[in-house]
Amino acid sequence: MQATNDEIWRARVHLAAANRLAVLDGLEEGIDNHFTMRVPGSVDRYLVLPFGLHWSEARASDLIVFNEAGEVLEGHGGLELSALSIHAPLHRITGVSVVLHTHQTWALALNMLEDNRLLPGSQTAAFLTRNIAYDDGYTGVADSLSEGERLAGILGDKKILFMKNHGVLVVGDTVAQAYRRLYKLERACRAQVLAMSTGKPLALLDEQMVERVERPNPHNSHSQTERETLYFAAMMRVLDRELPGYAA
């Protein structure tokens, strides 16, 4: 189904906002790492910040459109090779709309450990642990589409990929959903690494409790989608105060 111009512009605004939010939340590495989104209404056209712009500079109008052939179809600026190699196959194979890849500090710290599993030691972690796939074989810097295809095979129907000695990757249906998932993941990893640093045993939730936490609560006043939408709208208001300009 063909998307309207308003829908495409909204996608651009949300993706630019996510780039800037990553700066405020300490999830970015300057000009490196990548957030991509399929252009609404398209099959193989993707939005990304052109390589060389700092994430704090991201504007909706700056985003370029590229395809899996590595062609820049709209906008000005370069497409970074690893963005193409990782993201395009993931979009194509998994069918997800949004792919966020970072080397964020606390998730990376956990992925530097021999045993890098996120444990159900907190309520936040319990929402995530059973939705994580693990890539335990670092293969070097991504420079071909085969790497993205390999990662897509490991991710399967999960929403989070732990990349050993590398970073993390999160997917979602919307920017709001994916970014909220990425942010909560970093908080859960931070809490676990800090708890592990005490040298004391971790108190973990059992499988039954994890299932109970994950199960939708019929008494909840807001659906998961509503929570994601409200969260991202609130964070864009924060951006409007702290780092305005993303919607230009």
C-alpha cells in the first residue's frame, strides 16, 4: 500500500529524533553505528543518516534513501558500508521496519564477557531475556551482505541480538517501539553489570515469574503500543527542549 507524504515525513522525523535521543541517552559513538527504517510504502528502500554527520546533528531532511544494491536514491551524502551490509539483509529477511545497531556501553560491556547472557535479575530484564538471540562468533567488520544474512539467520523471530565483542542490534515495527526497547536494554545491562561488580550472588527471577511479568495484564490502562507511543512522544518533547531541530 502506498504511503502518503505525511507518513513518510513522520518516519523521517522519528528516525532523526531517535538518532538525537541516542546522544542524550549515551548510546551513540559520534558518527558511527546505524539506525535504519524502511521507507513507508516501499519494499527495499531504507532511510539512514548519511555517514559523517554526528548523530546530534540529525535532521529529517538530512536522511538519505538507499537500497540493497548500495545506491543512494534520495538525498545527499555517503552510505557507510557496514550499514548496508548489516541492515539491508536484516530488513529483507526478517521483514522488520526498523533496525537499530549500536555499541552502547553497558550492553557492550556485557558482550565482552565470556558468559554474556542477560539474566532475569530485574523486572526490566524479565521483559527482555526471552526475546534475545546471541551471536557468539565475532567475524570482524561487516563488509558484505552475507554478514547481514548471517545475523538475520541468528536473530530469527527474536527482537534483540547480542553481538559478542561487538554490540547489540534491536528491531521493531516502529521507531518508538524499537528505540524504547534499545533504551530499556541498556538500563537492564547496566544494572546487571553493576550488580555483578559487587561480587555477590545475583537473585534471579524464576521461569514462572518471568512468564508472569511478560504476560499482558488485562487490568492495565494502557496497551504496549500506547506505552511506546506515549514514551516516544515524551522523549521528543525532551528533544524540543534540549536538542531541537530534528524535525527540520
